[in-house]
Amino acid sequence: MQIKNIQIHEDKDKKYVTADFIYKTRTKKTVTISVQKKYGHFLSKSASIFLPVGVVLASSLGEELDVEDLVSRKQLLAAPIANKLMMSWELGLHEVKVNANSIVEKPVRSKLRGIGSFFSGGVDSFYSLLKESNQKEITHLVFVRGFDILGKDDQLFLQAKKNAEAVARELNKELIVVETNIRDLTDPIFSWSWIHGAALAMVGLSLQDGLEKIYVPASDFGTHPVPWGSHPDLDPLWSTESTSISYDGGDMDRVQKIGFISHFSVALKYLRVCYKNVVGKYNCGACDKCVRTMVDLAIAGVLGSANTFPKKLDLAAVKKLPGKSYSENIYLTQSLEELRKKANNKYLEEALIQALGNEEASGFTARTRAFIAGLDSKYNKGKLYRFLARKAILK
């Protein structure tokens, strides 16, 4: 695979950086990243922007990676470590030889360089933004079209963008709106679950002339990270001398994060978690993720104040959650434990127990599953999780 022909151009509204990815078969895909003209001076032309995605894709295809332009020496030295880490997760990846000349990138010396944080409007991004230490430090929110909201979904994009702008105004932050077609390149080759961290790094590094650090809000299981495209051991390896990539928010699990952000009206007004992207709906209120989030909002006692969700929790929908799947079991067990600590709602408790498998009236089996998941993550590098995922036993 080759990365070449990195170009910067602009029109009356936006500034763009593009790069050609060329496979061994000579198939070419041009990746585009754009920002609004106001932040055009943030956009970098460095080949380091595209190296993280290139490494993961080349590893998936079993090809060498040839980079036409200079890349960060720091990043080039860390790339084999990132590659070996992902190979250890048994995803069928190959060792990658990266052919590139390196340079020690000099940070842009400007008092205007800020601290960014990716912001989707979700639980993780609100938590990273609203933490006291981060809230004082973060100057810019980075909202991306082309990750979960794809190019064809104009209605949802405009609503989510409008709400992100409102959050930025309310918290006195700048909002950078990035648009990219990266999934046109990655989706035919490798699962988004495993490459989205590299894509986040790509977008963050594209803004390195204006940002000295960018936070990647922790996803997955928080305090029990398992192999995933964004990971505390992986994300920082994509950093350059100029801009650091910082995995943030792994100190709390999801139900704890929702409990934290429930104290902030701005989160209750604009929270968006839905992955279904149902036309005309900000949150569908019916998918597993929406229902799980509503459960945790109810546990925190704020579901009625959450503007972007139905006001009433459908217990029948809770009972239907796939609680025996690996990930849902961990999330729902955490919710059940939090409910028992904080609230007295026997009907919700019964619904969660039924979702977890009905036989778990004591909660022992569910807690045992969560305990095993933690051991799998800590001592087995999540191999059990990946095996069960490949066998379609869990989702």
C-alpha cells in the first residue's frame, strides 16, 4: 500500500487536506478531510496524519506501507509497537514494514494552539468535556461527520451539529466541524470497531497546526478496557512531536459516567447515543443503546429531565435487552449494581435481572460473568472476548 500525493486546497467555505491510498492492485482511493474556513490554519499537510490508518490497513492486507512524504520520527518509531499490539489481539493482522523517511516535527510555535477533545454528544465525550480538570484545559471541541454520522445523513448531521454548537457556546469552547470520507476507504477492508481509533488519530493530527493535544474519550468498558480500535495502550502511540493523542475517561464505567453527567443540564439537553441513525430522530429511544442509556438515566433520577429521550422507560424493552451477550452483560450488571446502591425500584431491578437471563435472581451469575470479563481483559488480553465474537456467540 502507498500513501502519496498529499495536497491542501480550499474553496469559499472549507479547507481540505487529501491523500491517495494505493493498494498493491493499483486501486486508488482518495481520502479527504475538511474543516470550516475559520479553522483552515489548523490544517496540516503532514504525511503523519495518514500513517495510523495506513498501518492498520496495510497490516490487514498483508502489504508493506510506502509513504511518499516525510513522517514524524516519534510516530514512525512507535508504529511497529502499535502494529504488534494489535497483532497480539489475534485479529488476523500481519507485521507491517513501513518505508518512509522521518523527520522530527517541530511543534508550531503559537499561543493560539489549543487543547481539543472529540465530541459526538455521547456519554463518553460529555464526561471527558465536563470533568473539572479537562473543562479548564479544553479549548476546542472536534465534531466529526463521517464516523457515526455518514455523509448521506444530512438531517441528523445538521441537528447534531446544531446541538454541538449549542454545547460549545454554553461552555465557552470553540467548535471545529470536520468532515471526512475515511469510511469509504476502511469499511471494505477492515471492521470500523478495530480501525476507528486510527481514524480518530488521523483527524486529530490533521489539526496539529492548531492543537497541541487532543483527547479521545474512552469507549468500551471504562475501567475494564478490552482490545478495541481505541485503547489506552494504543491511542498515544499515534502521537507526533507536535501533537499528543490522549485516551481519556477510563477511570469510570458507563453507568458512573452517566451518573456524573446527570448533574449538568447541558448534557441532559443534548445527549446523543443512538447508533441506529433513524431518519428524523436524534435518539430513536428503542435500540439497545438508547434503552440502556435510559436505564442509567433513570437510576440517576434524571430520565424525566433528559430532553433527547422518551420521558418514560419501557420495562418491556429493558427485559428484551440481550443480557447474555458479553458486552451487554457487563453494562447491565454495572447498571444493576448501581441501581441496588442508589435506588429502590424493584420493577426496574426485576427487568434488568430478566434481561441478564432470568435465572440470575441473586445476581451471582451476572457478577461472576463480569468478574470473568475483567480477568479476561487483565490477564488474557481479551482473547476469550475475541474468540466468542468471531464465533458470533456475542456481539
